[in-house]
Amino acid sequence: MGFFLNIYRSSIGKKIIMGLTGLFLCIYLVVHLGGNLLLLKQDGGAAFDQYAELLPGLLIIRIIEIFLFAVFLGHILSGTILWVVNKQSRTVRYEVNKPQENSSLFSRTMFLSGSIVFIFLVVHMKTFWVTSRFHHDEYPSMYAVARLAFADPLYSLFYVAAIILLSFHLRHGFQSAFQSLGLRTKKYARLIDVLGVIFWLVIPAGFAVIPIYFLLK
């Protein structure tokens, strides 16, 4: 136990935790998007409702939810600590204050984008997860909950804005995760770049399509 605590206390250890938890969350995004895209199926929400009603009753899903919560917590905690440490250690400013020449826009906005995405997740979970677990009887179906939520222009705009920020977060985070784990070598750099485009562009676009679809509908 002490060995793992010592690793976590180090900057490298926190970066490894950030990388591993970040990559796991990327995998979760793929699975979550697959379920959410059922909202677009032209069946009156039948497929999505079947999917939404099946999950809460499975023990494995409850276990995954607990693990997922722990992963989120580990990712947020490690990222916050690293951001604070980096801010404190930056006692000497650049000789010429041109941050754009020293880091990318995506890396400079990691903490900001992550913070806003976290706020979005709290709101999003209250809208869907809490309703699904504790207030399901108050609505005819989870498809109706989604349709009602996305019919609100403010919520839909907030959703799309958060997805754009998530894309910014993933643009740097996906590459950084492989770098921290020592896997971004010349041999795999091209493959990682291609996969990165899928995670920071294609998947966020898939999520963003859903509220836009309901608004136009």
C-alpha cells in the first residue's frame, strides 16, 4: 500500500493515474454514445427506453457505475493537484511572456475545460441519472425525459457548448495520456493521432448531434 501511495505522491505517478483514468473514460464515452444514439432511431423511443430500463436492473451495471465514479474522482483529483502544483512551481515567468510559443491552446485550457465539463456532468447526471434511479415513475419514459430536456434551448446550447469544451479537453488529453504512459513512440505516433481524431472530433460530434436533432424536430 505504501508503495502505491509513494507512486501517487510523485508527479509522474499522478500523470500516470491521469492517463489511465482518462483513457478509461474515453472508452466509456464510446459505450455511452452508442446507447445515446438510440435516441435518433425512428421508433418513438422504443429502443432507447428498452436500453434505459435494462441497465439499472443489472448488478454488473451497478458495479461499473461505482467503478466509474471512482475513476472520475481519481481523474479530477489528480488533475486538480497537478494543476495546483504546476501553478505553484512556476515561480519564474517566461523571459518573454508568449505562452502560445511554449504550449498549445488545448494544453493551456485543460483545467478550465475540465472544470466546465465537470459542472456539465453534475447537471447532466441530475437530469438523467437521478431521474432514472429515483424519479422514473414521474415520467412516461426516459425517452420522454430526453425529449423534454433537449426541447429546452438553454439546456441544449449548454450541452453543445460543454461538448465543444470536452473536445478541446480530449484534443490534448488523449495524446498526453499516451505520452505519460510512455506509449507514444515513433512507431505508434501516427496510429495514436488517428485514434485521437476519433475521440476528440467524431465522438463529440456524435453527442452534439442529439440535442440539435431534438431542437430541430
